Amino acid sequence: MDVWDAIWAGLSGATSWPAFGLMLLTIPIGLIIGIIPGMGGNMGLALLIPFTFGMEPLSGFAFLLGMHAVVHTGGSIPAILFDTPGTGPNAATCIEGFPMAQKGEAGRALGAALTSSMMGGILGAMFMAIVIPVVRPMVLAFGPPEFFMLAMMGLAFISLMSGSSILKGLMAGGMGLVISFVGMDPQTGVVRYSFGVLDLMDGINIVTIVVGLFAVAEVIDMGIKGGAIAHSKSANIKGSGVLQGVKDCFMNLWLVLRCSVIGNIIGIIPGLGGDAAAFICYGHALQTTRRKDEYGKGCVEGVIATDAAHNSKEGGALIPTLAFGVPGSSGMAILLGAFMILGISPGKEMFTQHLDLVFSMVWILVFANIIAVAICLPLAGTMAKITFLRTSVMIPFILVCGLLGSYLTTSRIGDILITVLFGVIGYGMKKFDYARGPLILGIVLGKIAENALHVSLNLYGLMFVFRPIAFVILLITLATVFFPVYRAHARKKKIEETSK
Amino acid sequence: MGTKSRCPCFVLGVFLLLSFAAPFSATAAPSDIDFFKGKTVTYIVSTKTGGGYDTYGRLIARYLQKYLPGSRVIVKNVPGAGHIIGANTIYQAEPDGLTIGTFNTGLIYSQIIGQEGIQFDLNKFSWIGKANSETRVFVVGAKTPYKTFKEIMDSKAPIKMPSSGVGSEDHNETLILASALPAKFQPIPGYQGKEAEMAILRGEVPAVLGSYTGLSGLIAAKEGRVLMQYGSEHGIPELKSVPHINSIEVTPKGKSLINLVNSIDIIGRLTAAPPGMPAGRLQVLRDAYRKALTDPELIKDAKKYHLDLDPAYGDDVQKLVAEGINQPAENIRTLKNIIKTKE
């Protein structure tokens, strides 16, 4: 089938009845699942799959993808308003999103996050369509050595996210790495740092930690300080800045594009995980910005970068699932099961015989992202007003919401205690000016880095460093670490010379 | 007020009556069936939502409810520590028939070597039934030179194979089969879930072990070739020409290890209740399970989900588990030597 024919056949498929109607039905479900902390796309898929029995394959895709595509769009809303990420990858949105809400710019942050996630979703779907011809070599080029180097590159961003003190940032990052080691070590079968608690054998879930570190810590802070989430009343409550947020996205189009491509590529590579995508994009934004001082205090660029990554990676994650019948993530594994129930077996034929179906999926991703944002944007102004409410009203709400999310994620009572513990740690970090981003980065990337290092050494020995792609990533990492040092040194020298 | 104070006495009376009567009857008395009326039965699945155990669990729970009249059967996911937390939870639950559940049969290995965190004894569970026998396969990547399993066994160089981690079922099975055949399998731990299949696609490792259902995508996409099957022999049509492990000649010691691996794989997707259940109530659950698994509607649903069925019930499952666990002392020593975790 000619590619152009397939694109048009895909479009008419995606807009046909009842597929389009079913998609409209599940988009709000996806948004709500995203907004409720602890419920993620996987749970949504597991709940919706029984309804697809007897559906045509196309209708079934539309029904499931409509929901799955927009979960992270919803997940950013509580991240910005309450510092409670709706899903794991939304944790990165908290870093800049909530400080914006504190500055009275919740509306602007919501506008930027929603628009950027829509653009990310669309660009991700388009990128997915573009890479179809080269998908095989691209996916297979990244193995454990490359994962290890990518994780190292991500960890190098700790230096950028450290805020006022590099030393404090490194300490937080180191603590994050140690926390990532909690649980069963696959290399030895020994349980580490579990103190005999069986629930800790699998390690600590990222949502459990983030809810504590951000939401609970914020509740403690609010309880002590009083007032409202938004400290500044100067912001115009009526206009609420939603439009400004939308404009910010268009002004940072180049950043949106870069982060969408990065997010998409990370989605395509199975094994790095969705949580990493948003953080790597945040790090990338920090690295390339001219307004480094504003980061950590509520910079709209940070929100734009992380949210472009969430939805763009969903398009990427579909690729290995469709191309090899091998899902890149647990969510995709559930989706693959659904595909088989619908009577489609993914594999090479997907891109030859069923290309129109693949493009229907691309179109569904595009439409779902647009419609989701069309639903949310008009409500964003109203939602932003919540941040101006008295804290005595907000504290119980945030606390229940956050702890419920922590419980729903793992269904373990013990994890609520862990969340509270991290709440105290988070408050301490905030008070003594330790950036929390490096801690999360250490947790997210620590496990990937350790595992990939062991597997690489087992497979290739130390020579794994010299595999071409791994080596290039290593060089880029070294350059990002040492170039600023060199530049500072050179500048100092120049100043000395001129003063002589 | 009067009824309020009488109520607990009444319940206690019934409870005492039941607990005395129970050991004498192995058939389900009407009172045992009535017990489930208006009650909620919790079916524990030892993994997260989604995936094989969850799908089987939810399907079985739905039909158990149909055959426990007046009851509600809900599924609760208790994931963690490679099914150990779920199995512990079921084992420690009140043995009143209101908590049952499912976990991985590979825990038999974990119990034999005495893995950390185990608070159960598989010999003591009240077994209700099992839904499937697992056919497991040895698959090599499509681009590898291996054409027969003999070439694998003759290989002088180690055959690297992905495993999810030291102590996990796939890791243990790789080591046990390596020693039993013998073959130079070298498990590489650190591949979670579907990463193992990616490793085959990328060509990092030549071969992988796994369940046929789990690897069928890879096989159907012609990215891998099946060279050998083991576990259940109940016959998957696609694997007709693939030799079964039982046809390979091995030493007597190797044979007994292979029998162990096969027997564990045959007890797939089990359902268990806590130890010390009143016999009558256990019988009700076993009857309901049998009716559920033979219900034509369940069989139809299972087909839709692409779930295989090969059920067995009650005492038969109890016997299979006991055979697996109660190995001769020499076998246990060998096993401990093969699969012990690094200190």
C-alpha cells in the first residue's frame, strides 16, 4: 500500500463511526484517571479491555488509545495545583509547575502544560509516522550499554538541577541513588536496605516518594506558614493567565519540538522507562536555557519541556509493540494483549499489510490529544482559582488526595508511612535549601544505571564502553560536564589578563 | 437492644457448630453452601493489575461468584517480592473460606532453598485447583546458527541467556536444566519482563527460556525458533514437530531434576486457600471451582483472552504440589547447590 494512501485510509478509519464516538467516550475517562493520583494508564487499560470484546479492531484501538493517550495530560493538573503528580512521569511537572502556582501563576502553568502536552502528543505521533521505515535498526541499536550511558547522561543533569549549591545537589542525588538500591538485587538475589520489611523487597515506588517529597512536604509548610498556595495576590485572578501559558508554548516552539523528539525516542527504546523521559527533557531545557536563574522558582520553560515529553513518548512506545510484537513497557504489554483479543497480531506485517491501521492509530493519538486539551483548557482558569483558597481548606484535601494516591499505586498500607516519612524529608530539604530534583533523578535513574552496568559487563566486559553509540553518548556527557568548567576557567583567565 | 446482644452469641454458636461438624464431613453440607450467602470472598492475585495472573484470576473470580450463590467475589492485587507477599497474605488469612488466591508455582523452588521472606509452607495450603499446565519452550534468535537442540547441548562456548534475577523462577530453571541436561547455559540476570525478548531481537543473547504463551509473539513474528519444549505435554499444535525434553537422554540424577521442573510447570495458575480450612467449606469452594472451570461460558471467555485451560482439582493438585516439594534429601542438596544465591 502506498504511504499516502495509507495516511488517508488511516484518517478515514479514525474518523469513521463508531470509532470516533468511542474515542470521545474514553478521553474524559483517561483525563480523570490521570487526575486521580495513583491511577495510571495501565490500570485504565486493565479496566477498559473487557469492554472491547466483540468490537471491530479499529473501534477497539480508538476506545483504548483515546484513554491511554491523554492520561498524562490529566496527570499534570494535580501536579501543578497541589504538588501531587497524577502519574509517575508527571513528577517532573511538579518541579516548576507548583512554584508557578505559588507565584499566583497556576493558570499560566496549566495553560502551558496542557498546550505543550497537546503539541508533544501530536509531534510524537507525527514523529512515529516518520520513523516507521527505519524503526527496526533504531530500536535495536539501543542495548544495555547504551541504556547505561543514557542514564549517566541523565545523572550529569544533577549538576544543573542543584540550585544554589552543587554540593547539596550532589548529596541529594547520592541519597537518591541509595534509595534506588532498596530491594532485591537481581545480580545476587540479596535484599538490600529492607530492614526485614517484606514490602521493601521490590524497592520503593516513585509515586510513593514523590507524593511525600512534594505534596506532604508542602502541606507541612502550608500548615506552618498559613495563607494560600498562591503567595502572591498580585496576579489577576479573573484572567488567570491561561492564555499567557498557551502563548508561552508558541514562543518556545523550538523547545517543544526538541523535547517531543527526545521523549519520543525514549518511548521507542524499550527499557529506559517513561519516568526518565520527562526528567531528561527537564535537564535538557535547563542545559540549553538562557534563564538558568529562574529555574526551580517556577519557570514556565520547565513545565513546557516536561509536558511535551509525556505525551510524545506514548507514540514512541507503540512502535516496538507494533513492529516486533514485543511491548516496551508494562502498559504496552497490556495493550498488546488487547490487540490479540481484537484479532490483530503485531509484527512485521503491521507495517506492510496493515499500514492503514498504524496510521489510524497515529490519527487517533493526534485527535485524542487535541480533544483532551479542548476539554481542559476552558476549565483551567477555574481550576487555577483553587490555589487562592485558604490553606485550612486545602490541607485536608491535598493530604487525602496524596495519601490515597500513594496507597492506590501499590495497595500497601505501609507505603502511606513511607510517604509521610518522605514528607518530613522533603520539608527538611525545602527548609535547608536542598533541591529535590536531583534526589528524584537519582531514584529514577539509579536502578536503570546499576542494572544496565551489570548486564553490559556480563555481556561484553569493560569493552562495552567502546560500542559506537554508547561511546558517543559518553563523549556528549563528558562535554556537558567539563565544558562549563573550561568556559569558567577561560573567562577567569581572560579577566585576569585584562586586569593586568 | 435484645437482638443486638443475641446476635454475636448466635454467630458464635453457628461457628462452633460448624467447626465441630466440619472435620467429620468431606461433602458440602447445605449449611456450608449457605455460609457464603451475602458474604464477600476476596480473591488475592499476587501481581499488579494486567498480565497473566491477573487475567486468569479475574476470569476465575467472576465464575466462582456464579457458583457461590449470593456471594460477591472481588479481586485484590497484592503484588511484591516475586509473588511471596501475596502467598504470605493468603497463608496468614483467616481460614474461613473468604480469602483465597493465586500465586506462582515457582515458589516451590523458593521454599526448597529457603528463600528470605517466606512465611508459608506450601505443603499446608488448602488447594482448590489449578487452571492450566504450562508448556515452556527453549527459543533461539532467528539469526543464530543453531538449528537443533543437540547443537546447543554440544556447544563448547557458554550459551548466554537472559534472566530476571538471581532467585527468580526463570533463573532457577535455567540453572537446573543446565545441570540436568547438561548444557552450558549462562544466565545473565537483570532482564525484567519483556526485556528478555528485546535481548533476543538485538542479538545480545542467543537463547531464552520461557512459557509458550509469553513468547508466542516473538515466535509468531518469526524472530525466534523453538528448539525444545518442556513442562506440560498436553500438545500445542504449533509445537508438534518440536522435541520434548523427555525425549532427551540424560543421567538418572538429571532425569529426576527434569521431572521436578516438568511437574512444577504442570501446576499452572493455581488457586489456594489458607491452611486449616473446615473441610466442608473447602469442599464448597472446590465444587464451585470445578463448576466454574467447566462452564462453557468461561471456556469461551478464555478463548477470547487467548488463555489456555488444562484444569485439575482439589486433592489432585494437593498431590502434585506435595510431589514437587517433598524431594529426596539428595535432590534437595543438589538443588541447593545449583540455585543457591550468592552470599
